[in-house]
Amino acid sequence: MSGGAAERAGGPGGPVHEPDLAVHVEDLTVTYGSRPALWDVDLDVPPGVMAAIVGPNGAGKSTLLEAILGLTPTTAGHVYVGGRRLREARGRIGYVPQRTAVDWDFPTRVLDVVTMGLYGRLGWLRRPGAKERRLAETALERVGMADYRDRQIAQLSGGQQQRTFLARALVQDADVYFLDEPMAGVDATSEAAILDVLRDLRAEGRTLLVVHHDLQTVRTTFDWVVLLNVRVLAQGPVETTYTADNLRATYGGDVALLSGAADPTANADGAPDPTPDPAYAPHEGTRDA
Amino acid sequence: MDLATLAGDYTVRTVVAGAALLGIVSGVLGTFAVLRRQSLLGDALAHAALPGIALGFLVAGQRALPALLAGALASAVAAALLVALLVRRTRLKGDAAIGLALSLFFAVGVILLSFVQGRAGAGQAGLETFLFGQAAAILRSDLWVMAALAGVALASVAALWKEFELVTFDPTYAAALGLPVAVLDVTLTALVAVAVVLGLQLVGVVLMSAMLIAPAVAARQWTHRLGRVAILAALFGAASGVLGATVSAGARGLATGPLIVLALSAFTALSLVFAPTRGLLPTALRRRADRAGHRDRDVLRALDTLRRRHDDPTYAAERGMVDATVGHPTGRTLRTLERRGLVERVRHRPEEGRHWRLLEAGEAALERGRDGPDAPEGRA
């Protein structure tokens, strides 16, 4: 973890920086070998928005979440959540990883998985008790999974797995939520349930950063957008930022991907730029890590 | 020797108690090792303990168990760190790193053993018994050392239970919650090393990994809760320990460690085959019942289709017509359906052969089958 000395210098509370932003990221860079996965990312997300992180495959969307949360080694950069360094902000952060990240044959029940969201807050040597179980049950009700509390997790569908992970993050009662493709590969029921919960969270004034794959629903679902392709190409309110030009810059002019996603009049303004972004083009053809 | 004499025998009691203790500890820690997909790590740790045993002997100057075990623990942990380092710093995958560390430490261990053996006055050290274990060599004082180690290991697991649970299930999320995942990883691996060291004298370096893997694999078959898997694994481990030690004492000359491992393998084989939801046999039976249910429904539906086509609710179809409609021979299925009162056989003169007619019960079964994915009732 970088910046340990700075944290100590700031005293027990740690330094406060940009406290008016839910998430503030400076110069964040992640490299795998010589290939940059994230390059000089600056990110400012105001509180209370639901932000979509979109970009092509391999753009570093998941890596961005992992780097912000300190789950992957970074080459450079600083992260502030609610004005605080990560270490002091842990208790205010909720995380929903991709559901494929774990072995769903693990011997445990849905309620036990949801209770795990409280393990950080519980502290050492303390076991979850009746209070923790109640919190977990409430979270399961919110995602419409109350009937599945005693279900072995191997018996869940993909959408139910995702809702279980969402419930686990809900019990964290966080100010800022990071979600990695929460709607990928889930059934319509689950998607609706997940979207409802996300909108509720925003209505409660919480901030959400969501890695999102479906360009068609960005406009209808989100109010903030971050366009990412190794670098941040654009970020801001959806109305002004989610434009055909910005999308083209992000996706390298792949118009097929953009159809219907952006303003149709903006789409008609001539042929897409065929030259790839020079910032990362030289790395193409480099051997994968 | 009969059981009563055996139970009264001091040495036998010591060995049985030691084996039970080992079974409990290796069952609990093996549960975590197996669920973390580190089954082979136990094997590496066991083999890596060998040079530590020899060094412990050289330092202590005699066969003192605490010194030998301390050396074993140290070299096992060193091997675990080497594996972690290789995986992190090189492009080696876990299995290759484990294989390399295992053979390297084992080779050094064998060389050190031969060196110790060659020294004057050390011939009676009997360090080579650690290869396959020698239960009879266990003293009552050794048992106390083992009990202390076991106590520390089990107390640590109890104290760090929820952290170990989360780190095993979802280490990334554990890190996101701020848990010190690396520290917990090392602690868990060190505790597995403790379990391995406990088993060196009884089961030996070569067979020790079975003590970690088999109880956990067997226990996982029977339950879907982590706590219960651990407890059941401890029971399987303890039972195998007692069984192996007792049989070995009853039939002098048969090695204890391998007998314990055989008992464990029996538990594991039975669990893999017979466990209710995950076992091979119940799974195969369920699949067969499903297939039979599909066949039944196909035949009933064919009879229904045929009578509709003839606009005659009591229409009796020729066997060949049913076969052709379903697409394969249906004689056996028709006869089972007849036994269950769902269809009946009628003579349809002047034609040759038997005809088949759908009965009301068959119609009802067909209706029920339409409601859900389940096969018509009455056949399991």
C-alpha cells in the first residue's frame, strides 16, 4: 500500500482531501508487466449520483474498482473516498464483486454469505449474533430473497447469486457503493430487483459506481457516466457527457456498438475515426501478462 | 489380544489417544486446506518437514520430540513461504511451485537424514521412522506435546473462525472489508503446518497429506455448512485414528499410519458413493428416475395424441403406433404404466396383437405432468 508515511503524518484521523467528493482519484496507474491496465486516471464523483463506468472489453473497468479499493497493486496514484484515505474510509465503502469471483459450491447458506458483509465491522473474536442475523434478513428482504435465506448457495441461479452479493453489500450500510457488473447475465426478475435497490440507495443519498456493460440502458438508468479505455476519456453528467463523440473516442469508432446508445443526429456526422487512440495503440500486440 | 486387554494396555492407549488427536486437528484444518484448493500444500508441508526434523536432532543432540517438531514446523513454514514467493514473483502456477518446493525440501531432508545416520552414536535415533511414521514409538510425554500443539491449533481456528471462513470463501471481498488477508493466509497455512507436524510421528511424511484431504472430502459430501463440515471431518479423522491404531495394536506388526489412512479412505469412498445429495449412487438414481419419468410422460402423451387424432376418447392404439409416435420401443414402459393402472391392454378383434388404451388415472398423471417439470407421480 502506497502512502503509508503520509497517512501516519496525518495523525490518527488521517489527512482530509476533497471532502466534498464521494470519490476522488488522482493519477491512478496500474500496469501488468509493461502493459498499462489503467493510465493516469483522474476521477471525481460527486456524492449522491449513480455513476456508470463504461468502456470496451479490457478497458480496465474492473481493475479501476479493484485499484480504488486497494485490491490490486497500483503503480501510482491516490484515492480518497469521502475526503479520506482508503484505510480510514473502509467502513463507508460497500463492494459487490463479479459473482464469478467465488466458488458457489462452497458449503454455506445464503444468510451466512449476507452476514459476511458485517465481518469487517464486527471486529476480532466477535461472532455474528441475533442482531447481525436480523440485519442480514432485512437485506435479503430488500433484494427479494427472503425465502432463500436457508438455501445452500450452490442451488441459486445467476441472478439470485448476484442479489445475494448485493444483500451482503447492503448490510455494510455504506456511503459509497462499488458494483462490478451487477446486471451481467442475470434474469429479468433479478435485474429489476437489483435496479430497484440501486435506485433506492441513490434516493437515500448514497453514491454508486457501477461497472456497466449495456450501453443501451446508460441513459435511462444512470445520472453520471465515466467513459474508460485505459484512460478516462470523459466523465460527467450523462446528459452532457454521454455523447456519440465521447463514445467514439472510447470505443475507437466502432459504430455498431454505438447504434441506439447515443444521440442519432450526432451519429450521422460523418465516418468514424479509424485511427486508434495513440496513447495505447503502441501496446497492442504486446504479449499478455 | 482381545479388546479389553488392548484398552488396558498403556502403550495402546497412548497411541489411540494420539491418533484421535491427530484426526481431529487434521480434519478441521484439512477442511480449510481443501476448500482453499490447497490440498497439495499439506503434502508439500509434510515432505518439507523432513530437513527440519534432522536439523532439530542435530541441534538438540538427541531424539527430543519438542526439538524435532520445532525444526519440522520451521522448515515446513519455510517451504510454504517459498511456494508463496514463487507464485507471486515468478510466472509459476501453484501446482508447479508446490511440486518444486516439495521435492527440493524432501531431497535436502533425505541427505540430512543419511548424514545424521552416518554419525557415530546416532544410529539409534531412528529418524527414518518419520518417513512412514512409527506409532509405537510415541511416549506419554510426547502425547502432552501433541495435545499442547493441538490445543493451540484448535483454539486459533475457533478464535479466527469468521475471518478464516471469509478468507476461504471470498478473499477479495475480505480485503475490501479491510481484513488483513495476507496475515490470515499465513496464519492458516502455519496452522496446517502444525497439523502436519502433529502427524509426522504417527503417520509419517509420505502419507500425511491423506490425513488432511480425506476427512474434509468425506465430510463435505454430507453437509452444506462450513462448521458442520469441519466437525464431521474431525469426527472422521478421529474415528479413523482410533480404528487404525486399534487394529494395528491387535495385529502386531501392521503399520499404524497406513492403517489409519486405509480407514480414512474407506470413510471417504463410502461418502463419495452414498452421501444423500452429492453421492454418486443417489445422483445416478435420481437421474434414472428423471429419465423414467420422461419416458412415462412421452408414452402417455403419445396415447393421448393418438386418441385425439381418432376423435375417440376410448381409442386403443396398436403397440407399433405408440412406438412410431414416441420414436422408440415402448413395450416395457407400457407394461409399467399398466401395473400402475395408468393404461390398459385390450384385445381389439379381429386384429392380431394387443392394443393400449389411456385410462383416467393416466390422463390425470399427464395433466399433473403438464403443470410442472416433475415426472408423473408414483415412480421414484
